[in-house]
Amino acid sequence: MKEMVGHFRSIYAKLFVFYNKIIKGHCKFWIFQSFNGLATGSLISFLMAMICAYLYLFPLFQPVIKEYEIPKASSSVGKCNVFEGRWIQDESYPLYNSSLCPFAERGFNCLANGRKDSGYTKWRWKPKNCDILRFNVQEMLEKLRGKRVVFVGDSLSRTQWESMICMLMTGVEDKKSVYEINGHKITKRIRFLGVRFSSYNISVDFYRSVFLVQPGPVPKRAPKRVKSTLKLDKLDDISKEWIDADVLIFNSGHWWTRTKLFEMGCYFQVNGSLKLGMPTNTAFRAALDTWASWVETMVDTNRTSIFFRTFESSHWSGRNRNSCKVTRRPSSGTKGRDHSPISDIIINVVKKMAAPVTVLHVTPMGAFRSDAHVGTWSDNPLVPDCSHWCLPGVPDTWNEVLFSHLWSTNGTSLQ
Ligand SMILES: *[C@@H]1O[C@H](CO)[C@@H](O)[C@H](O)[C@H]1NC(C)=O
Ligand SMILES: *[C@@H]1O[C@H](CO)[C@@H](O)[C@H](O)[C@H]1NC(C)=O
Ligand SMILES: *[C@@H]1O[C@H](CO)[C@@H](O)[C@H](O)[C@H]1NC(C)=O
Ligand SMILES: *[C@@H]1O[C@H](CO)[C@@H](O)[C@H](O)[C@H]1NC(C)=O
Ligand SMILES: *[C@@H]1O[C@H](CO)[C@@H](O)[C@H](O)[C@H]1NC(C)=O
């Protein structure tokens, strides 16, 4: 849940660095005054310095209006691009009740955590030129009988994993026949969770691998600031566990930030050599290339359907992008949130692959859902969260699209 707070921390860090610079530099005058003056003087100087800092940093927060190639989703169901559409109200939603699903973690169960308005659970995604197949739990359970579904990624992958289990469990009478194979509880850092639907012989697994590539040691003679590394050319060593899945769903992106990497002393390595100056986006691209060649050499794509989910829109607002106001209804516009450099990289890497991989381009649909984030209705109301989603909610739609895709190919991709 703290995964994405990082970005905002980095802005704070910048602000403070700059504040310190100001104290030593341009804004010395105000500070000087404050030394001679009263406490209020120092408060004013602080405020002036903050304003100064803000004006300096503000350009960073201007929406990037540079020419943007609008990524066309590389996936569609039939002739229709399912990722282009709108949300319409539908009283037949939600698809399940989180309080009756033991695999919906408490932190995402907004209604149980005090959210009063439930209107946000009653929206259906309507693609522009077609419909997503309506989720039919009995058909889906039969379709998945004897199959293994594997989610790999960060906490947003865990949310989709929980959502899928809850959706499928509505069709299972004996809830005790669905269990985590090691008896583990869902926690934020757990590396593996495996849920079995024993009467259908279905496995729905989650592997936490936020970068998808392997952590590495610190090379000899590395600068002191290097505390750990990421080997961009080696896929995560638990990847061998993913190979024999029937359906594989990946995500990554939220951890590829300066705060989660450089500020934690983590730098990149390629082929054994340290790449101190490599920007995070370049590194993400390199990691995805590693992932792509792993898919092409290790996965039997005749058996396994592979998906990669794009960046899941967040809705932080305010001048420092650290305020989280969950609305009652979806927003009418996307305010640029339907684009993400991370999503562009994913789409471009997949486009170049020979293996069939479906991009679940969820960035645009999520961009409208300012009403569907966890907000303060999480397990820690003191830390508002405009990154993760309530369950039931938006991640259910990702699964509906996924099922719809598997369905529309007449099941052949599941064989
Ligand atoms: C979900 O189930 C709980 C427990 O039975 C119940 O109290 C609650 O009203 C249900 N919520 C909805 C939205 O139906
Ligand atoms: C259950 O599914 C696995 C594949 O996931 C298969 O190898 C096994 O034979 C199945 N078992 C039964 C009892 O159908
Ligand atoms: C990796 O390093 C080895 C020597 O350490 C070198 O022989 C090889 O060409 C390098 N590979 C790439 C892709 O740079
Ligand atoms: C996948 O199927 C195609 C056509 O049926 C076949 O030519 C190919 O060898 C298969 N690939 C693998 C890895 O089994
Ligand atoms: C798809 O399914 C329909 C009915 O479910 C069947 O008639 C048709 O032959 C199937 N097509 C393929 C390509 O399997």
C-alpha cells in the first residue's frame, strides 16, 4: 500500500533539498530578517522559502503537454478495442460481496471499513463498439477446470488475484473447498500465495515480483551509495514457478521510481556492470526486454495465455500530488491520466514480440475512476490511498476483460 507513496516522498525530498539551498542562497534575505525578528518572522521566511521552492519546482508538476503518441491498445476482442469505452451505471453490480469472501483483504474492503456510499460498486465498463461478455461464474469455473492461473507483479496484481478468487467463489457452494495451500494469510510482502479450488482442480496463484528481474549483490569497488542492485538482464529466479501456468498475468511499473530505487541505494546492473546513470524508464524497458525474451524462450505459448497489464491510474491531486480525494462518481474526463510512459513502454515491448501476448490496457478505463480508490477506507485510515482500488471494484473489470478475451477465442487459448 505504501508502494506509490514513494513518488510523493521524492517530491518532498526535493522540496527540502531546495529549501536548504534557499537558506544558503537566494532567499537568505528573508532568513536573515527572521534571525533579527520574532518567531513570526521565521514563519514568514519559511513560507517565503516554501513559495520560492514551489515556484522553482512547479514546472515539474505541469502536465506534460509534449507531443504524445497516443498508444493504440495492441489487444482487442474481435474487431473491437475493449479498452476504449465508458463506464455506465448498472444495478446488477457488484459481482460479489467482499465481506463474504475470505480472500478479499480487509484493507481493500472499503464498505467494511466505513465507506457509506456504495454507488461506486455499480458501474460496468462499456467498450465503444461491443460488449464485454457478461461474467458467468459456472461457465468460467468449468472453463478453468484443471487449469492453473498465475498472477505476477506488485500489490495491484495481488488485488486482481483477490478479485478473481472472489468472483469465482460466488459459484462455489462449499467455501471451505477453496483454500490457500500453505494456510498463509494475505500480507503485503508475502512472496507466494496459492489458492486451490479443490472441487474444480483450479489453482489461482500470486507471486510477488515487483520488478520482475533479479536483485543482485553490490559489486566490489562500487560507490558507497550503492546498497543493492537489480540485474536488468536476469528474470526473477522464482520465474521457473510461472512456466507451467495456463494463464499468466503480469504487471510492473509502480516500483520503478527514484524513491523506491536510488533513494534506497538500489542501482542497476547489466551483464555484471553497474549502470549508475541509467534512468528508471530506460531500466524498465531493459527489464521488459529481458521478460520478453524469457517468454519467447521459456514459455510454451501453445499452452499458456499470457497477459501484461498496463499502469493502473492513480488519482492523487493537489500541488504536491499528495492529496487524495475520493469522489462519489467517476470523473467525466481523464485529465491526462489515460496516458502513462510505463504503459507506452509495455505496449511497445509487446508489439515487437513474436510470441502472442495480450496487453490489458487498463490505464484509460481506470483514469475515470476517481470514485473507486481505497481513500481512507483502508486498514490504515491515517494514510490515504489514491492508488489501490476498493474490492469489489475496478479490478473486477480487469478480470471481466481477461475472461472475455479467453472466452471469445472459443477457449482455444486455454487449451
Ligand atoms: C455483505 O455481507 C455482509 C455480511 O453478511 C452484510 O452485512 C452486508 O450488508 C453485505 N453487503 C452488501 C453490499 O450486500
Ligand atoms: C488437476 O490439474 C492438474 C493441472 O493443473 C493436472 O495435472 C491434474 O491431473 C489434475 N488432477 C485431477 C484430479 O484432475
Ligand atoms: C557480457 O560480458 C562478457 C564478459 O564479461 C562479454 O564477453 C559479453 O560480450 C557481454 N555481453 C553483452 C551482451 O554485453
Ligand atoms: C505450437 O503449435 C504449433 C502449431 O500447432 C507447432 O508448430 C509448434 O511446434 C508448437 N510449439 C510448441 C512449443 O509446442
Ligand atoms: C466455437 O464454439 C461454438 C459453440 O460453442 C462451436 O460451434 C464452434 O465450432 C467453435 N469454434 C471453434 C473454432 O472451436
